[in-house]
Amino acid sequence: MPNLSLGVAGMHGQIGVGITPRHAANFASAVGSYLEGGRVVIGCDTRYSTPVLRHAVMAALIGCGCEVIDAGIAPAPAVQYLTRELGADGALLIGGAHHAAGWNSLVPVGANGAVFNPVQMQSLLDLYHSGRFRQVRYDALGATTPAPADWQDGYLAAILAPFDVAAIHAAGYTVVGDFTNGAGGELCARLMERLGVKLIAINDNRIGVLPHDPEPRPRASVQVQALIRPLAADLGFVVNSDMTRVALVTCSAETLSEEHTYPIVADQILARRGNPGTVVVNVCSSSALDHVVRLHDGELLRTKVGQCHVVDSLHEASACLGGEGCGSVVFPAVGPWYDAYGSLITVLEAMAQRGVTSSALRARLLRRHIVKRKIPCANSRGYSLVHRLHDAFPDADRDETDGLRFDFQEGWVHLRVSSTEPAVRLIVEWVDVEGAQAMATRVRALIERQNVG
């Protein structure tokens, strides 16, 4: 099936030619069967395709005998918090997150609020492919109830609890935020009000139209960048539609790579601890994080790409922080999920407690140059293409934790097949931008030559 991905990250696809209401209903039926007709929370983003998927999902869950708790349009971390706090058996997140217009996804969540781990997901996919779903009699059908009216207040209290709210409040910051017309703006406004921060929100209309690439990256930050100096803002940011990723813009109007979000957050969290801690990250995130962890005498643990792998490794290592270079961070003190709100609070706290600007926080980081490329390719062919480059760089150190990573004195290269799109992802980090671009061009040419062959 073109443009449809089923894997550890759930179901992702292009509407109509990938995900259809039938696919969504079958996936939800598998979730309802896996949870044995339990209580399931549903949370959505604002995309045009979300309502049709939502109705298909709710009908399927009710048919499995599930009690469906409808959180409506809500950011993913808040829905995951609600799932845990209500004692629900699980949740389904419906939303495109960082995907382009026309794409959407269904992501299952466990009772603890974490996305399904690989073992849970494999059991779910076995159910999905079998087509043997739980069905109940007419008099045992499930029902739908709205989430408690004040549930978001509980989430706000939980995410604010670990931080120095008084210091942020006293600083009186002004922040510009781009919400990509997604689900996060309304709750973020309430959060910033509690922090005493003046929030100037753009692209916060919940109309289903993506104003730009929804993946938080420098190229998506240009509208915020243009407003920083005229508004004398202390910080800017752009998020994806479900508030799991964030990229920053400094007070000097420098658009930061999403790779810098996690190192800035880790620098503050490790400094607050006062003692070394373990930090989990995937195998293809910036060396800036390695530098920060070394500054604080911490330990860095690398794992496979994906939220489920980061959360699993974080739990196993009793780590103090987890995340990825896509701009996502897990705050174990709050819950086992990616939370852009937590990242924003951490950055503001670092500025307030240290009495420095957002540009100064950036200046503490190791300067490296990253190039990211997405090479369209069917996943079935992508694995063989990556494998054929196994010996492409015999003088480099090779890591096969997830795909292929080659480490050189000047930097590193990573290749893997995407778990959410039909593409091979290429990341290069190098000491200079010319070297990064040259290496990216070289590796891409090697891949495309294999693909043609």
C-alpha cells in the first residue's frame, strides 16, 4: 500500500492513498481488542483529515465495547497525562504531528501515558493484520464521555511543578510562538499566563491549514525570526501540531536548529541537579549534547531512533532526561512522553535563574553544522540500499545501533530507513558547513546510484 507506514511509531500515511477510514477503523479495532474493551482516551489535532479519522476510530472502539473518553482537540503531552491520571487503559492520538499536509497518523498510548513500546506494538500489529477483532453484542456496546472539564488544569500544575515559576515570573519575558495552526496554542497561552510571560502567538487559528512545513526547523522559523527584533522579544519558538517538538529562535533573531533544543534543556536540567546523571538520546543527535553532558560529568546513553526506544532506555537506566535531536524531550519527573511545554519552561528558567539571554544559552553549545536530507524510497527497498553502503567508509568507525552511523575525526554520517514515511533519512554533522554539505551530497549520490541500479 503506497504512503502507508505501520511500525513502532503506529500508523502513519497519506490520506486517501495511504490511510483511509477503513484503515483507521481496523487499527482502532485492534487497539480496542488489545485493551480488551477498556477505557480509551482520544485526543486530536486540527488537520482537515482528523475529523473523519476520529469518527472512524470512535465507532470502532465503541464496537469493541470500549468506554471512549473524548479529550477533543488537545496537545499530545496533555492527553498522555490525562490517560495516566484517569487510570485509563490506553489512548489513541490522532494527528499529523510533523508530517506534511495531507498526512495523518494514529499513535497508541499505554496506561502509563507512554507510547506503546516495541513489544506492545508488535502484539497490536499482529491483531491488526489478523483482522480478528473483539466485537460485542448490541447491549454491550461502549459509550463516549467527554474528558473532565478541568482536566487541563491538572496537566498545567504537573508540568509547572518541577520548575522555578517565581524566577520566570519576576523576569517578565516576552515570547513569540508559532503554533502551526495546531493543537497547542490555547494551552500554551494559559501556561505562559501562569509564568508571567507575554506570549505573542502566530499561526494559532486551528483551521487545519498548515502555514508552512510543520516540522520545527530553521526554515519553518522565519516568521518568528522576522518578529523578534521589532517586538523586542526575549525568545521565539515554533512547534509541530501536537506539541511534541520545538525549535527555538534567540533574542538576536538567530534561528536555531531543532538539534539545539535538547542540549539547551539538558544543560539546565543537569545544572539544577548538582550531581551527574544519565541522559538518553538517539544515535543520530548532535554532538552538542555530548559536549553538554561532559560539562556536567554525566553519562550519555545512545539508543535507536523513536520515542518508544528513548522512553524504554530512560526507564531501564533510571535516566534523568531523554530526548532526540528532532526537538523532543522527555521529563521523567512529569511523565514518560515528549513535551514541548516542558522544554519551553526549562529554557525560560535557565534564562531567569542565570540572568542571561537566549543568545547566551546558545553560545554555551558546541558549534557544529548539520545537514539533513530525506531521500524518497519505498521502505522495502530502503533497507537494502542502506545495507549496501555498509562498507562505504572503511576508515570510519561504524555503528549499527539503528541503520548505519559512520564517525570521522571531522564529524559523522547517519543513514536509516524512516519509520513513518517512505524515505531514507540522511544526517551529516561536520565541523564546517561546507564539509557537511559536501559529505551529504556525496552520500546522497551513493544512495541514488544504488537506487537506480
